[in-house]
Amino acid sequence: MKKIKIFGTGELAQRIFFYLQDSDDQVIAFCANKSKIDKDELLGLPVHAFENIEEKFPPNEFSMFIALAYSEMNKKRTKFFNEAKKKGYELYSYIHPSTKIWNKFEIGENCFILANNVIQPFVKIGNNVLIGSNNLISHNTSIGDNCFITSNVTMGGHIVMGKNCFVGLSSTINQRIKIGNECIIGAGTIISKNTNDNEVYAENSSKKLPQSSDQISDMI
């Protein structure tokens, strides 16, 4: 059993706490930068300052998970991942038991993979990656460090994704595509060609119809 400190006190940190209640590991406390702490307790556990956390919770006895949501192209989560590593902590990774994986699978540190994903053989996932629910990640695909894959995403085989990318809900990336670093792929987008670094892709938003919902309901 691993004893885990969660870095963060926001919604993601709280959700991760509840996911880990069903695991064999134990969350023992939360932590955050001292300037961000506004209460001493969260979900019945203490909240400690990150700046000197290693004095109370030695890295050789405790693991840590950086629970920060996607912002600033994941650079904020990357920053604290690196700071925790400098303190000597092992960064904890979690795969929900309902996710299907095969033996030929590699995963880095500080990854969190939620329910009902299918991750085919020979997939490689870097450090500090968050993956939501109901995704298909096909064989021989590589996901770089610090990426955030949301939910209901389909990724074909032999994809190479760079670092610090965001992939929105229900998007599709065709097989043998290369995604550059720091790309944003919006919800519902289909990617069928290679992308360069720092590119943004968005599907056209749904069009508002002139009729009201009352008028439509009379037609269906």
C-alpha cells in the first residue's frame, strides 16, 4: 500500500481523493503552496504547505500526486511535477480497474486514467498525463508528457503526440498522425493530417436555429 499526498485542493484533487478510496492505496493528506491555503482541513484530511512538505512527509516513505487541472497548456502542473521530483518524491500513477490494458503498455509518473478506457498493446504514455473516461487509444500510439485527453476520444494506431497537448471531448485523430507540441484539439474535431507545434483546431460550433424549442416540438 502506498501512502499518498495530493498536491492541490480544487475540484480535481477532491475527485481524485474519492477515486482512490476504492484502491489499495491511501491518501493521507493534501498540500498546496502556503499562499493558496485557506483552511487546515479538506475532506477530513489535513492540508499542509508544499514548501517544506518533505520535513513532515519524507519522500522515501510517501508518494505524491499533482492534481492540477489543465491550464496554461499544462505548464502549471508541469512546474509542480518538476518541483516535487526535485524534493525526491515518487509521483503516483493510477489506472481505474475498469480500463482495459494489455501487458505491452508503458506509463510514466503522475498519470491518472479514469474509467472505461481501452488502451491497446504497445501504447506509451509519458509523465504527467490525465486521461478521462471512455476513450480508445489504439495500438503503437505514443502520448507525450503533460497531455490532457478528455473523454470519448478516438485515437488511431501509430499516432505520435507531442508534449503539453489538450484533446477535447469526442474528437478523433486518424491513424499514423503526428501531433506537435502544445496543440489544442477542440471538442468534436477530426484530425486527418499532421499538425505543427502550437496549433489550435476547432470544429464549427453548432448553429442556432431561428425556431424556438416549442415550435420544434410540434414538428417531431
